[in-house]
Amino acid sequence: MDLPLDALESRAARTGLMGIPTKVLAGARLTTADCLAMYHSDDVALLGILANEVRERLHGNVAFYNVNIHVNYTNWCNQFCGFCAFQRRPGDDGAYCMSPEQVGAELSNANPEATEVHMVAGVWPALKYPYFLEILRAAKAARPDIHVKAFTMVEIDEIERLANKPLREVLDDLRAAGLDSMPGGGAEVFSERVRQQLYPKKMSAERWLELARGIHEYGFKTNCTMLYGMTETLEERVDHLNRLRMLQDDTGGFQTYIPLAFHPDNTPALAHLPIPSPLERLRSIAIGRLFLDNVPHIKAYWIMTGLAVAQAALSMGADDLDGTVSQEKVYHDAGASTPEVLSRADIHRLIRQAGRQPVERNTVYEIINTFAEGDPVEELCV
């Protein structure tokens, strides 16, 4: 770090962050009061400096990505969340539900170099338990070597209910059918007040955390998220992050934290809200890196942040850009204006322009390829 500690603390004292640089440089855990101060401070640049220090301590100069595809197998949903532009009911314009054969065909026709398929969707009880096993089997039959990362906690909650079995037996079935890990979404923000206001049919925070604990104890890795920029308070954001950190202390099952900026477009109940600014998106990345000291990776999900913010985030705490992606529908239906797919060359360009070294990983962060400066990168068929 170029700035000495006394200069950092002098600056921190002027911007409501006193003591935080000392803790960060010493590797000490930040408190929830520190986290709230970071949300209130105007000095996002200082947060970025400190988050970058932690990021480089953990990961050096590398920036991770993977070659992945998305399959959102249905937009049928009975959760009626006020923030969601993806959900439909059968018979609505644009409603669809993919058969297992269609899921298999989607993978067969997808990028042949993809190492991961990310499968999430709505919740519709009429699909029945065997359907979820069948779409996993179809994915593996089409691409036996691909890592299947599927089902948010909300989907797992419904799948367990449909199965009428204990969670461990359900996970046994899902693993045997082809499930390799889970994305960990559906948490939104853990505030009960916000849940009752915007997504009262969705599981409670306590149920999400209970499921995540059981899934981690079973042996599956997941990610964790927070959807911010709705009607939550800063205190509610801090509480959400603290609950994630406490669970991670117990299980160690979270691989990556992904802050998700809310897109209000096409969501009538919340269309009046502003999209979180680029500065707020960078703040959320930096705070995630500083507060979640036990989560190995912080992802700047370019679909949600935008390409410029994702690139800047690589110097403000993020060490991962997600992947090439393709066919993503959930956030694009909500108004995301980012591309629906990037090539490997696109991602390398973003990473190199940020002064980082591209490293291709698989879903569980095993390194596939490390690319030195000047290595040729072939365009993928995407």
C-alpha cells in the first residue's frame, strides 16, 4: 500500500472511518458498527484502497473467470415477489417451462468449452419432484463433463417440500442425478420487514440460513448474495452481511459473495426507485471484501454491475468477474442493459485493462489456465 497508516487514519478520521484502516492492515475483524460506518461514509475511494489491500493479500494480481452458460429452465413462479420482472404464470405472455429434453438440447448446442452450467428458475409446485431430477440427468447426459450448479435456496425449499423427504435424502437424490454445487441465491435481503413488504410468500431469513447450513454440512459448496437498492435500510444491509459471516464462521461453505444491485425496470411496484449508482455498486463490492473476512472470493457480476463498474471493482475488492455467460434471462428481464454473453477474449481484455492477470477457473476455484501477458487468446464460439 502506497499510503502509510498515519495518512490513512488521518483521512479516515475526516470521513467517519476512524480506526478501520488500522484494523484492516492488522488483519483484525471489523465490527457491525464499522460496517455501518462504511455504508455512511462518502469516502468510497478509501474503502476501495483498503479493500484492494485485502484482495491482493488473498489473491495477488489475478482475476478469476470461468466459461459458463445459464439455463433458466422456467419462469413459472408462484412467489409473486414485488421486485421480480422474470416471473410469469402459465398462460401469461412470455411464460415458458423447458422439458428435460429441451434442457439437454440447450446444453448440447451451447459453447463446447463451457465448464459450468448455472441453472436457476421460478417456483411452480405442479412441476413435481421427479422433474428436477430429470433436468439434472438431462444436463449430465448432454454434457457429462460439465459442472452443474443449480437451484437457489428458494428452489431447494420447494424441492424438499415436493419430495416430502428429509433434506439429506433430497440432497442424496440431487447429487446422484448430477447436481455438483448450488449458486446460493434467493436470499434477497434478510430483513423481515422488507420480506413482508415485497416478497411475503418467499422463505424467511431463518429458513434460508437453515437450508444453507444443512447444504454446507452435507458437503455442497454455495455462493451467497445480497440484493440491495430496494427499500432496505443500511442497518438491514449490515444485518444481512453479519448473518452471512456468522454462518460462514460455522460452516465455511460459501465460496463467493456476490452483491446484486436491484434493477427496477419492468417491476411495477418498484419502478420509481433509482438504480444503485456506479459509486454505490463499487461501495458494495468494497464493503463485502472488508467485512466478509471469511469468504474467499468477491464477485463483480458484470451482468448486474455493468462492464465498466466490474472492471473498476477489480481494484476495489473483487477478484472474480463471473464468466462468459449466455442465455441469462432473470436480470435482463429486469432491465439489465449489459451484453448477454462475453467471449473469453472480451473478458481477458477487461481484466488486462484493469491491470490484472486473467485466470480461468472451474466452479470450485480450481485453476484451469493461467494466462501470461501476451498469450494469444482464441475467440470462443458463443
